[in-house]
Amino acid sequence: MLAAGAALGGAELLAGALGALTSPIELIGDRVIDGVPPVVKDAAIAAFGTADKLALQAGTVVIALLVGAGLGVLARRVWTAAALGFVAAGVLGIAAAAASPRASLVLVAIVIGVGVAVGLTVLRRLLAPGASAPGTDGGSRRQLLVAAVVGVGALGAGVAGRWLLQRDGVDAARTAVALPDVSASTVSPARIGLDVEGVSRLFTPNDRFYRIDTALRVPQIDPASWQLRVTGLVDRELTLRFDELRRRATEEADITIACVSNEVGGQLVGNARWQGVALRDLLDQAGVRPQATQVVGRSVDGFTAAFPVAAGTDDRASLVALGMNGEPLPVEHGFPARLVVPGLYGYVSATKWLAEIELVTDAFEGYWVPRGWAKRAPIKTQSRIDVPAPRSRVVAGRVPVAGVAWAPTRGISAVGVRVDDGPWRGARLGPNVGDDSWRQWVLAWDATPGSHRLHVRATDGTGQTQTEQPAPPRPDGATGYHTVAVGVDDA
């Protein structure tokens, strides 16, 4: 186990020192994300939410250490077999690099080769005849000291490697970006909306906006060297640098985006004021050929999402977004540029760290489609109760029941609340900033002592009420009414 830790720590440190774009742990994690069965991915998001990447990396380290422990036991009997096990692990890591668009195969081979050498050296040292003298206090103390030194050294090397990998961050470059002043409103997004304690803000703060993607480490992209290509079935391929897009980023739109993995009542949804370049303008400039049926957003890390051409050329506010809630895109949300397409779940539209827009035929499938998700995925009408919180207790009397409802591109026309098996009552809706944005809602409930269940449903702008029929997120989004159980105490 100590030898495996030393191998990982040494490899991470060298990866950071050499400026590799990815590390061995990330390479393994990328392959896990690519190959894991859909049910495992769903369970991970359900269990860990936006911390799923951290959990995956921690699990990768634990498994590597356990494999190392097994090889250590084997080495006491057959050294050659254990050594071959370390080498085989290294070969698998290099093979993983060959499938990664972010990895330099030569650099990864050097990093992993050194890591394997460090691991074998430590293992040989720990198993050397003079490493300990069984039955003596001196031998036990010496063995413990060696183990402690190796363990601390491996941990320190790993932490240092992580720091080095992140040292070339782009925070300074992001801060220096000045987007065009296009807002027609003098009121900050943070100050708009219902004043009800506990209800989601009309505009989700950037640091609270959900993050679901396949990137184990957030890409650090220098806007000075970044460019966006528009390719495929177009009359004129385009190559656009960041400054050109920044000068053209004069479109602003309030848009709610959601993850298809969001359960009924879940938090994987948010609303923001996005700023950028109208996607239809770029597609018009390139000239979409008649045989093109899909737009593909391709990330710098190889992720792809595909959606119908109509969603990029119709009158919806689809954007190549550079700004979010009045500031340049946060790095973890796609800086320097991402796609935002109203009305479509993120997995088929919301490519972050955008590198290329490609026009293709219907034969193309985005990253998640072969993994069991639907090819077409419009966001379904949904509503959520934010307050009272599930299983909370309130005091009898006038109690606000409040939350948000969304149906991007269709808007929300009504929200109803039902207590237990009683009648549906219409809630008061908050500000309407557009059909692409969610709406807050609130109902004053005269709560009586006892246990109660609160239900909510929404009606979109076309008059269609969300379905009561429960369905899981797979393959194209969850359905059903959000229900919250609360207890009411005597006043």
C-alpha cells in the first residue's frame, strides 16, 4: 500500500512539475466516467450530487492503494509477479492517456514510468532483509519510522502535485476580461424577486449554481490563446478568437438550465442572466448547409453535446455565452465560452469550455446518448417547494409555502399548491423576466397542528399542467409532483 501511495504521489508531483495537462489519477477517472454503467453514474450523482468528481478521485486513490497492498503481499512470495503487476498498472495508465484529448502521450509515459519506478523502489526497500528485524523493538520502531516517512512523503508529493497542476490558473486573465455593457436594467439581478426567506433567488448566485460535467479537473484556458472553430456542414468554416467574440457579446438573456439527472424537487437547476453572442448569428455567418440537422458543441476535453439545428437558428435566445450574472463566466462554469440553449437539458446542449461548433447529420450522437440517455431532451415543466423544508416543523398559523417553477421556452402561467388531499389553491407568482426563466411563487398557508403533506404543480405558458405520473430521470428527465412532509406545532 505504501509503495502504491509513493507511486501515485511521485507521479502526481512529476505531472505538476512538467506542466502536464492531466494527471494519472485524472486519466483513470476519465476512463471510469467513460466506461461506468449508467446505473452507477446515476447512483453517484444521487449520492454525492455536485461532489461526485471528488468522490470518484478519492475512490480511485483508495482502489489503487488496495491493489498496491495486494501486490505487496504477493511480492513477499514472488517478487517478479508483483513487479509485473506494477508495470501492468503503468501500461494501463498510458493506454488511458491514448484515449484522452487532453493528455500528451509522451509526458504521461514519462510521468507514469517514473511513478512505477518509485513504487518498485519503495517496495523493494520495504521488503529488504535489513528493513526490519522481527522480534526486536528496534526493528519494529525502524519499520514504523520507514512507513511513516514513506506515507508522509507520498501524501506531500500528491498534494504538491495537485497544487502544481492548478498553479497555471486563469483567474487573473478572467478578471481582466471586460464584457460590453449591454444591460438595459439598472437593478442588479441579486435584488430582483420575492422577498421570502428560504426561497431560491430569481437569479442563482454564481457560487451556488449547480455543476455537473465530466471534467475531473476544471480546464484552465487562457483566453489569449483560445479560439472557437465553426466547422462541418457549413459553407464557410470560421475561426474566432476570444477578443472578437467579446466585442460581439452584446446579447443578454435570462435562462434557466437544468441537468437531466435532477430528481423531482432536486437542486440540479439554476437561473442566470447570460451574456454572449447569438448562436444564430454565428451559424448564419458560417452558412448552414441543408443536409445539416444537428449542432454539436465540442469541449476542449472532448465532451460533446448535440441538438437540432432549429434550436440554434429559431427565435430562442441560444448563446455562445461569455458572461454570467454580470461577470465573465466562472472557470468552473465554462470560461472562456460555453453554449446555453433555452429549453434543452444540459447534457444535449450546454457544452462548457467550448472549442468547436460542428454542423453534422442526425447520425452523430453526443457523449451521453450511447450511455442510455435520450437523443432529444426538451426540459419538462417542473416545480419545487423550497420552504418549508422537508420534514421541518413550523408553528400553527400563517406559514408561507414558496418555491420555484420552470418550463423554459414556454414560461410559467400558474402554480398550484395542495395540502394533504385538499383542493388545489393558486399561488402568487413572482416577477416574470421571460419565458426562458423560472418563476418564484408563494402561497400563504393557514397551518393547523398535526402532520401534513404539501404538493405543488405548475402550468406552462401553453396551458399544459405538469404530469403527476412519477418517472425517473433516465432517459429524458424526471416527472411527478414535488411533495414535502411537514409537522405543525401548536402556537
